[in-house]
Amino acid sequence: MLGSREFHFVSSKLLDRVRAAVRTRHYSYRTEQAYVHWIVRFIRFHGMRHPETMGKREVEAYLSHLAVKRNVAASTQNLALSAILFLYRHVLEVELPWLDDVVRVKRPPRLPVVLTRREVRSILSRLRSPHDLIVQLLYGSGLRISEALRLRIKDVDLKRRALVIRDGKGGKDRVTVLAERCRRPLERQMEMALERVQVDRETRRGGVLLPMALDRKYPHARFDPAWQWVFPAHHLSAHPQTGEIGRYHLLDSTVQKAVKRTAREAGIPKHVTCHTFRHSFATHLLEAGADIRTIQKLLGHSDVRTTMIYTHIVERGAMGARSPLDDPEADED
């Protein structure tokens, strides 16, 4: 077994290789954080042994520990497995037959939490700017919180009432609807964002983070109005990967906290998160008679079976069925 100082040196080099492999594949920063986190925990669980000295038995022992001792969710266990498999396949470049035999835990189907229209209005009426507009986009356009915060001005089409979602989940682009109610507030928000970038341009500081290598190809594009975030952060900050100083979008944690706090203040006895509004968007569209394929495209689901979950939670109960207790003309036995 390695000594603590020797292991620290080896593990630092190993984790640097993990980060490099993740960035080469253009995975998100959150994925990088998650993979590093679970790889470190896997190594610590096995007494600081190097992954090259371990195999299927050690992987399965760790996954069993997570399920039995830590009682983690199936999705968490699968994330840990994905991180470990990434380590062996893409970092250590070890193609071992046991990798394909490790069984992923099947996540049991869960019905999403859905708000009523009155509950949505109650929360929206209590949120402050710009959180109220962000949540309106989650509910009115079916966005994920990351998609709303990463909106750039060039992706908002006020005339056509459409939003272009770039590099969504799975790396896919899609177009979704923009509610008429959001048009004017969104226009004002973009005007404020452009005023902020004007200050950055004059001081020659900040500017937005551009995707891929566009900042080198177009060195002045970081101050271009089209590329600006719709919801820019109030202060400049350093990028966690490169250390580059720039102006980034608002943090999703601030919106999440505001939503949870407001739901409590509104007296809503449900587990309300930002994603709840996306679920409510799909469910309310379905109740209004929208086609399931249309909802699938608006949400960006690859498989319509993912969208079908909303057919189980329509307004009139499970599968839209009417309870026999509500039938006053039912004959008695």
C-alpha cells in the first residue's frame, strides 16, 4: 500500500488525468466535479489502493456499500459506477471484460411532483425579480433551470415567441415556445443585460464565456450583444476550470433557494424544486389537449416513453380515470 505522501502525489496526477479526459470529451463542469468526487471516494473506501490494483470485486463491494450501508438512491449508485467505469476505460485505458458485466441498478419509476395552476400563480406572485421571470420560463417554456440560466440573447426570438435551447441535456439543441406573458419582461431583462455588458466593454473587463474555442477565433465576441447571458451575474468571477475572469450567468442555487423559500411561504405542502415547474408545464399541456409528441419535442426527450409519465398524473386522477365514488347514479349491490 502506498504511504500517504506518495499516494497524495499519485492521486493528484491521476485526478488531473481524469479532469483532462472529461474536458477533452466536452463534458460539463458538474460532470467533472461528480466524477472526481466518486473516484476519490472509491479509492478511499479501499484503503488508498491504486485503481490499477483493483477489479470487479472491489467495484461491486463499493456499490454494495453505497446501497446497503449508505442507503443511496439508485441514480446516485449509477453515477458512482459511471465515474468508476470512466476512470478505467478513458483514463487508465484498461479494457477488462468485467467492465461490461457490472450490473447497473434499475431506477424504480417515480411520479413527478406537479403543481396546480393556482399553486404556480401563488409562487410567481411572491418571487422577486429576476427569479420570477426565470420561474416563468421554467413553467411557461418547460425549461430546466440550467437551460434558463444559460440562455443567450441571440437565442431569444421575441417576434416568433420562441426560445432556442443550445446544448441541452444529451448535447441536443431544440426550439420551445415562449409565453406571451414573458415577452415584455424578457425584453426588459435583455436590455438590462446589454447595459451591463456596455460597462464591461468600457472598462475592458469581464465579458461572457464563449463555447468551445470561439473566444480565440473571435476575440471580441465576448462583448458582442448576441452572445450575452440573458441573466448575467452581478459580479465578475473566475472560471473554476481556467481561472479566467469573466461575467457568468446567475447561479442556479440562488434560484433553487428562492423557490423553496417561496413555496413554504405560500403554504404549499409539496416538495417544490425548480424542476417541478417543468413537470407542471408538461402535465398542464397534456390536460389542455396537447399531443404527446409535441410535448416530447418541447421538452427535448429522446424517447416518448419518458414523456408518457405525465399521462399518469393528469388533473382527473390516475390515468384520467373517474373514481366510482364520484358517480351518484351507481347502482347499489
